[in-house]
Amino acid sequence: MSALGPLFIVGTGRCGSTMLSNLVRRHPDLLSISEFFSATTDLGGRISLCFPDHPIEADELWRIVAGIQPKLTTMRRHDVMMDEVLYRPAALPCFGGVPGVPAILETALPHLCDEPEALFADLERFVSTLPVAPVGQHYQQVFGFLAHRFGKRTWVERSGGSLRLVRRLIKNFPDARFVHLVRDGRTCAISMSRHLGFRMALIAVQLTEILGVDPWESRDRAYVDDVPEELLPFLPERFDREAFLRYETPLPLCGHYWSGEIVTGLDELSGVAPGRLLTLRYEDFGRAPRPTIARLMEFIGVDVDDAWIERMAGIVRPARSRFTELAPGERRALMDACQPGFAALAELYSTELAEAAAGEVPA
């Protein structure tokens, strides 16, 4: 591994971290690994399976990184894939006799090259040589293999919604550094409500809470009569594509989700030494792109010149929020849902916190 060590970009999802991936991938020394953990955890439903507490053998590691994920496969089978999914064969393929696409072939490998299947085969051969080791060590070896393969000095992993992984990342990568990207929770919530991946993840959370089991992981339907009518079409055995596309994820639910991720994530990041954590506001990339980009790259530990920063500033787009386009009642409900998150972020979003605490609804 490079002396720079592991580095993760973490956030709530829909916070602009894809933009940071695009900046990272344009630096000649850096390998941008995108959506590795969002895919291997099946949109967050298999987090514990991806971070076992015991040392594992190579074949168990391969089952994790190349597993066929049930929620992602449901989305692929019904043609409701997220824009982030880059691997799109004409028909649903089979790998190892199982219909579906291995997790790392969804986005991570096609993000790196135009021949992801060949890279997949090479990575499988590499993984087969690994000895028994803790899963964090295995991940570092996989990421290191990819960085070496593409002639990069080090790697940066970025997955949407990765703030929920922070505790496990800290445990499994004890020398890791973190870039925490934050964004106005109201904007994040609105974007979550329209994003197909978050739609699936939040539907799954609701179904799991009602059924007592994740319906993509268990056939137990003892409490199916308790499932509201509007959620029944999303059970995996009766998944309805048109109903899924019509479904409107409640904005307050997205706001509460954002707040919960922020509050929990900040608590877990508080254990990271100050020199290993950089918090950036997405809005600052639009307001002051050059110093913000320079700050990011200085933290990562790679050299950049003014010309490179100028080019990168040209691809950054100012933040835009549709919050003021909502009806007053919707704005108020969303403000209330986001208030705990704004309170946790304190002075980073002091204006928004004051508005939420005062019960104000900006025009």
C-alpha cells in the first residue's frame, strides 16, 4: 500500500460525493473507487455480512465482493436501475450459474475501465491467492491491487450513503483518513425522494420494520397482513415496476433519515483524530471552488498546481436547492425533520438551524 494509506469519502448520500469522485479520478496519482460498499452491502441491507468479525478465507471474501445482491438484482430485473449502475448487458447474465450481476461489476469496476469483465476475472485470480486475514486487510489488498493495476499511487473509496459504515470502516481500517462531505439536509432529502436507489432502500427499511425480517433475505411473511396497501407491490415476490416508479418517497421520511445519519455519523467520526478527518460543505465547492478543491487535495496528500485546480473548478457546478419550490406545508414538515441534523452540524449550517428552531419557512 502507498504511504498515504486508506482514504474514504463519506456522507449521507445525495450530498454531492459523486462530484468528489470525479475530481479524484482526474488526478494522475489517485484511483477513484466508486460505490464499492454501496453495492457489496446491497444498498445497506447487508452491512454486517460485509464486515465479519472473524478472519476470513479468500473464497468468503469473493462471495462478499462478487455476490449477487437481491435488491440490486430486483432493480435490474425490473429495469429500475440507478443511474450509477454502469454495467448494463442486454440480458440478465448468470455468473456461477446464478442470475444477476456481481456487486463489484455494478459500478466499481466499470467506473475504472471499459473492459470490466476482464478486470473482474483478473481480480478473482488475485483474490484466490490471499491467505486467511481480517476483512479490512483483505479490502486493502483488493484496493491496492486495483491501484497498482492502474498505475496509481493510492486509492480513494466513495460510496453513496456511506456515513452508516463509519464505525465499521474505523474498526477495519484503523489508519484510515476520512473526508466527510456534508450538504443542506433539505436538498439531500429532496434528492433522496427522487432517487431510485434510496427509494428501494427506504421501502426495504419500512417493510423490514413491519415484517420483522428483511423480505429480500427471508421468506417469513407472518406479518404480511400488517403491510400497508401502498407497500405491498414492493415485496420481492410481487414487485410491480410501474408502482415503484409512481411511488413518492415521503419527504419527511427522507429528512428524518438524513438527520439520523448525520447525528449517528458525527458521533462515530468524533473518535477519529483531527488530522485524519476533513469535513467539507458541498456548497463551498460552488461558492469558492478553488480554495475548497485545494484544501481537499492537500488533505489527500497529492500535489496539484494552479492550472489543475483551475481545470477542476471548471467542472464544479453551484449548489441548487428545490426547497423553496415546495408548498409551505411541505417545507415546514421537511424543516422539522431536518432540524436534528442541522443541530448536530451546528455552525456549519447555523442559518438553517436558526430557521428550523424558530419555525420559519423561507419563502
